[in-house]
Amino acid sequence: HVQLVESGGGSVQAGESLRLSCVASGFAGSNLYMAWFRQAPGKGREGVAAIDNAGSATYTYAVQGRFTISRDNTKNTLYLQMNSLKPEDTAMYYCTARKYAFSGSLRVCLRTESQNYWGQGTQVTVS
């Protein structure tokens, strides 16, 4: 039974920081790719950041320079450090995983259809 459990969301003021965590369980092997998506009220899901098993990362342009994705494979945990938060970052944030390899740019993992597993989400509100 695959499970992704997010934590770390909350309400902050603009300019502050938050760190999201996601613990993965139930996978038979290592997750090749993991990512963070977000969905603001009335909008579709947007890929925020993705990382492969070697630690290479990619970001959507709106968060480059402010957000950092990382993973600890020994703990099966994914992180998203979010600095200089803006009101437009307000959204439900989802942890995702893709089990299968593919060829091409890591930016493919910022597409919703590329991910096999999704967590329940954690709310981030910036005012």
C-alpha cells in the first residue's frame, strides 16, 4: 500500500518561510522521481518542483530562487523549503512520486500526468 504523507503547512505572513515534508511508504523499491505540486482555489494543479533519485532538481519559474526541493533517501522523505513566500503561493501543496524511468528533461515531472502517486495535501496560506 503506497502512502505519501505531507506535513509542515500553515499560515504565514508574506516574506516568511515554511518547510514542507513528505514521508513515503509502501514502495517496493526506490522512488525514481518525486515532486511537489500545488493547487490554488479555482485553479488547476501546478508542478512546483521535482527531483530525481540522484538529487537533480527543476522548478517552475515562479518559485526559482525562493524554493528548494531536497530528499533524504535514507528516511524516504521529501522536503520543500519555501522562502520569501508571497500571497500568490497560497495553495494546497501535494507530494507526488513517479516510479518509472523515462528519457528526456526532468521538467516532464512538473506535469500532473507524469506522477503515479499523490498525497492528501497540506495547506499553505500566505497573507
